[in-house]
Amino acid sequence: MATNPGWAGKDGHFKRQVSAFRDHIEENGEHPPEKGRYHLYVCYACPWAHRALIIRQLKGLEDYIDVSYVHPHMLEGGWHFVKPDNAKKQAAPVSEHSFDTFPGSTEDHLFGSEYMSEIYKKADPNYSQRFTVPVVWDKKSNTLVNNESSEIIRDFNSAFNSTLPDGEKKELDLYPEDLRKEIDELNTWVYDDINNGVYKSGFATTQEAYEKNVVQLFKSLDRVEKILSDGRDYLIGGKLTEADVRTYTTIVRFDPVYHGHFKCNLGSIRHDYPHINRWLKNLYWNNPAFKDTTDFDQIKEHYYYSHGNINPTRVVPLGPKEDIEPL
Ligand SMILES: N[C@@H](CCC(=O)N[C@@H](CS)C(=O)NCC(=O)O)C(=O)O
């Protein structure tokens, strides 16, 4: 009898929780757009947090929203930060698997907390759900604004426009009015079958649940492949939209992690999906917001080290030889 590590229902299917904090950064609202007012908590490894990092950079919000990066090991107690003293020291080499430091991870810049849970408890002492990233924190009203990436990225896309200097980044709209219907439609099945589909495959605790989800995942990858098969660089409307960002954060993790760790091995992106692979490489190599925010060491370390039920030895594989292929 397979053990159920607690994330799946009786039917063996993984169930993702519904995010609890759903306020917005908006003009004349409780959380108005202001340079330096908001802090973003992320893990480089997390695909949902990665969405927020990409859009922060695409929109030129680096000086507007500062960031704390948790350590990639998500163990008992949840996400933790590097201790302030260690953050200043030279980070340990990846092979040391240190709990105290990891290249790219930081202390909690706002409060010097040890665990991400402390941030949630500051906002709501009775909070009893999982302590997930990403999180947007309002330094002025001293509370958690939002912990749902699909909403955080919408705020980052448009809420700061009135405060941004004129230029390309201010103009960039990743959710343009005329494409919203198409973006929403694509987001829905990409979320269910691909973004969440890799988790539903990897966290399934019965053979039946695994097979159902992994087959659906590959059906939807086939669907993305078909969309991109006319040679286009972007999924919708001939330009970069949030649909590309949301799909990218799963696809870039696919060959290094999901293919092995989550048993999503009916194919790989580089060998079986030439058009998705071309689209992926173009985003990664030709747009710094994608490359700068993708940290393959953090990604591999997080998944292989954190899920003791799936990989009890915590050994992190060396391959694939190239995290992503060259152009
Ligand atoms: N719906 C959330 C999901 C975020 C999420 O599940 N993040 C994971 C990391 S990939 C997490 O922080 N998990 C911590 C935990 O489950 O304890 C979003 O999209 O923002």
C-alpha cells in the first residue's frame, strides 16, 4: 500500500490550496502604487514565484519592489531564510547542501525572520494554511497584500504605470484588452494540465491518478506544440503576453526536474517538442528578464532535496548535461 504524504486526497490526486490573501495594489486603494513601498518574497525554484520575478523585471520594477529570496530547501517548518550573518558570508558551493546558505538566497530583508511562516503570522496570527511564495508585503500598512501569483502579476503589469518613467517598460502590456479572452482561455488549460499538471503527476499517490494526469499533461503539451508549429515566437497575438510567462516557468523546469523527479517522462522538451523548445530558447537567451530570473541550481536543489517522500535520498542528479540548449 503506497503511503500518502498528506498532499493528496483519498483518490490519490494532489489538491492545491486556494490562496488566502487577495488584496491588490491599485490607485486610490488600500495599497496604492508607490516606489519602495512593497516587498516581494520568493524562491527562485518556485514556478509561481518565478512569474512575479519575470514580470517585475519586464516592467522595470526592480527599484520599486525589493525582494527577499528564501533558501531552496523546503523542509519541516516550510521555507526558511539565510541567517543575516551567513548572507554576508561567501555562499557555500552547491554540493554542500547547507541549510544556512545557498547561492542566490538571502536573509529576510525586512524583518530578519528565520521562516516564511513568521511573515504570514505577522499579517494574520490565526493563519492556518500553507506558507507559500510568492508573497507581496506592504511595508507601510505592515501587512500581506497578496499570495496568489496570477493576481500579483496582473498588479505588476499595470498598477505602477502611473509612477513609471515613460518608455518601453511602462508601455509594455502583458494582458492587453484585445487579447484577454484568448489569454484567459489558454491560461485555463495550461494551468490545469501543465503548470499544475506536473505537480498532479509527481504528487499522485496512486498509479491511476498518476497515469490520468501525466497523459493529460502530454496531451496539452502536444496542443502547445501545435500552436507554436507555425514558427511563431509568442503564444498569442504575435507579442509577449502573460500566457508566455506562465507557460515558460513550467517548461524551463521540465527537462531538468519534472521529467525525472515528477515522472513526466513520456517525452522531453528538447527531444520531443521542437517548437516548444525553440520558443523556450528564444525567451531564455534573447530576453534577460527570463534568463536573469532562472536559476537552475536553485530549481534542481529545491525539488530533489525538499520532497523526501518522492526522493528520500535527497540526491540531486547531475543531468541533463545542459540545463537548457544553446540557441
Ligand atoms: N497559488 C499559489 C501557489 C504557490 C505555491 O504553491 N508555492 C509553493 C512553491 S512552488 C509553496 O510555496 N509551497 C510551500 C508549501 O506548500 O508549504 C500561487 O500561484 O501563488
